[in-house]
Amino acid sequence: AQVKRIIRILKITVISFTLLVAFAAFESYKSLNEPESPEPEFLQPARTPEKKEWNFEPYLTSPEIYMSNMRVDKLEALSKALETNKTVVEINIVDSLFGIRGMRALCEALKSNRRTSRVNLRRDGIDDDDVKLLAEVL
């Protein structure tokens, strides 16, 4: 039984070593085919992400909208578009993490857009304060 255990450990070790060598060979091959960078990445100046402008007007033509994976910047842009929109009756925003800042933006939009009467916020990570804020508006 002890010998079988040692053989099994050796097999696992050989397989692990083989995978490690194959990975190293692949990385080596990949680096040969990549163009050389003038400087290592950590020496290059930091890139600041560009702020993306979101346009939600095309989505606001039906009475019901469905959005997922909304973050604060997207929700703020959607809220700004909803302020003047008179078509949307129901908003479904699911699987998003936008926090209190996003909830405030949505509530501000709903204050000026009285046509929207149903808001579905499933799996959005909202807390009691967010719910109270939304309840005041609706």
C-alpha cells in the first residue's frame, strides 16, 4: 500500500512537471512572436482610462427597459436620459453594483419623470438606505 502511494505521488509529480515545462515552452514561444516593447510595462507612463460617454436614448423608446451589469457611471447617464423621457413606465436593472451614488442619481431622475412607476432592482446589492431613498421617490 505504501509503494502504491509513493508511485501515485511520483506520477502526480511527473504530470505537474510536464505541465510546467509545457507552459514555460508556450510562454517562451509567445514572447518570441510578440513585438518588443520599448520599455518594460512598469516603466511606461500610467494610462488613465478614458471616460466613456453613454447614450441611452435609443433604449428609451419602449415602455419597459431592461439593463444589467450597470455601474455608477452608466446609471448616472441613464438617469440623466430618464429625466426628460416620458415613454418609460418600467425599469429593470439587475445584477448591478451602483451603490448609494447610483441610487441617488436614479432617484433624482424618477423625481422629474413621474411616468415611470415600476422599478425592479434584483440582485443589485442595495441596502436599507437605498430602499428608503427609492421609497420616498416612488
